[in-house]
Amino acid sequence: MDNTILHMDLDTFFVSVERLLDSKLEGKPILIGGITDRGVVASCSYEARAYGVHSAMPMKRAKELCPDAIQIRGNSGTYTKYSEAVTEIIKETVPLYEKTSIDEFYADLTGLEKFFSSYQMAKELRKRIIKNTGLPISFGLSKNKTVSKVATGEAKPNNQMKIDYGKEKPFLAPLSVSKIPMVGEKTQHILYSLGVKRIQTIQEMPVELMEKVLGRNGISIWKKANGIDNSAIVPYHERKSISTERTFDRDTIDVFKLKGILLAMAENLAFQLRRGEKLTACVTVKIRYSDFNTYTLQSRMSYTSADHVLIAKVMELFKKIYNRRLLVRLVGVRFSHLVNGGYQINLFEDAEEVINLYHAMDKIRDKYGDRKVMRAYGMGAKTISRFNPFTGEPPPLLANRRQ
């Protein structure tokens, strides 16, 4: 029996939420993100996209392209609330679903044809989401994740598309290679330089040639171009927190050492958040003294995964909770109230150079190890975070992560 996979994507999600809150924004070009010239576009309306604006573009450049656009800083808490409302509707309707970001979902409808049409069910689910939340949403339905995701993109804005079994290759053939998931600007440039602009060309190429040009990624891209994708729906379970702590061999009162370790903990956990495409809204600092009395202090904040924001909060809490007269046996840091959404929400606040810095640092960490890039103040704490706080297991090698 063939699988039936549904992909759903909320259209220009942040913009749509803002328009729900203020109907005067309907039909107008909207830019959401950092509102200063040094800020970055987190999201933009279709009206703004018509001027060449896109996400992650410097706000200054976006304003040059679309000077009449309305700028909005955005509120991550509000967007999370609407995302959770959509998630609840999907959870109540389908037997198995996967939430891949704050505005994107997959659902496995395989076997439901015995009872009713999966396409009819998908249409009713979309109607229910629109009616109950007021948010526009598009979907694609096919035999696998790749084709359904591409179909959703073709259905937008605020529409739906079904690709019948056996029609996957003809559907994909005339589309640009940029439509294939995994094909970014760099890969697109390589394919274009070879004269490969349409998916049909990849379908007609031997897989060995794609592998020669792009390595293992070439094989994956060739399979996707041919509508082949056996990846399963990963059941959605929202992780609530990540944490790390360190017990000292010898109790200490060295404040410099304590601060350095806490900084390194916060920095590493922030990287783990970004790697897991998570954001935190609550920071907790833990101290256990030599007499085994343990104290914790937590603070709520705006959703973020930015080092400089989280480190500052950790240091603020440490200053409030630390008793200078007692030896310290253990310190720990915990980030909780986690949500999906990736780094995009941080674009509301961060300047372009800060985002570029984090991307560069994270790329080095992914390639050479979590502790290869760190702030000098935390250099004395290199022995911490030997385990992945998301799984409790040692971090896998890069090659394993990318298989």
C-alpha cells in the first residue's frame, strides 16, 4: 500500500498573524523583523516580495526596494500562541503528525482511505484551521514528504494540491531545480553552471553523474527529483527544557572560575538550541553549596537562542543567587519553555552582523566540535557539555548527523 503524506504550511505566518490583529494591514507591503537599518527581515508579505524583498535580507536594503512598506518588530510570544492553536487542531484530527517548524507540519494519512478520502480529510482540516484561527494555510498531498512539500509551494497562497500516485515525476519535471528541498543557492548555482535548470534534466541524468558533481548530496537530490523519498513522519513531542550542570572535584569559592563555567554552559546550550532549531523563554541557574543546600533562580524572557542575550541573563541570575561566604559544590544552567521556530524569530532583534557571526561560529562547531569556538572568559570550562543535552548521549560525529 502506498503512503499518503500531507504537508501543511501557514502562509506568510508572521504577517498573517499581524493582519489578524490589525485589519488595516490587509493588502499592504509588510516587513517584520528588526526595525532599525541594522536589523534583518524575519518575514515579509507577498506585496513586499513583489519588490524583490525576502527573508533574512538586511532591513535597510528591504526599505530601499520597497520604501512604502510598513515595518513591524514582531512578537514571538504572539506567534507561538497562534502556532500552538494550529498544532492542537492538527493533533485532534490526525493519528500521526510531525511539526518541523513554528508554521510547518507533516501528517501521515496512510490507510485512511478505508474509511474516507484522505484528500477530503485534508481539505476539511484546512477549512477547520482557517475557520478557528483565521490564518491562511496551504497543503500538498502525495505519496511522500518531498513531493507534498513541493506541492504545497506550488499551491500557495492559501490553496491546496493533490498529486496522484504515479504522477510524481511529471509534476516535478517542469519545475525549477530550486524547488527541490535541500537545494540552496550554492547548489543551485552549481547546477545552473552545468546547464541544469529544470528538474526534468536531473530526472534524465544518471545518478552517478549527480554523485560525481555533488557527492552524497547529489544522490539525495537525484532521488527527490525523481519523486523518491522514504523518510518517515517523526512523531511530534515538544521538548520542554535542556540543561547541563557540573559537580566540582573540590568545592570552590573562585568567582572567576564559577562565572567562566556558567558562561561556557550558557554558550554551549545556546548552540544546542540553534542546532535543534529551538528557542527558550525561561532561564534557570542552579547552585549547590558544600553543605548540600541547593538553590535555583529562574527568569522569563522573550524567545531567543542568542548567546549574548542568554549569557547576560545567566550572569544576572548568578549575581542574585550567589552567596560569597560559602564554598560551591555544583553549578548548573537550564533553558526551558522551549518552542520550535528556528533562528528566524531572533531576527526581530539581531543585527545582520550578529546573525552572520552566529552562523559562522555554528558552522565551525558543526565541523570541528562544540567546544572549538568559545568566548575567552569560558576557556576554563572546556570539560563540560560532553553530552548532548537533547538526548543525553555523546554528540554524534558530523558524518553520522548528515546521513
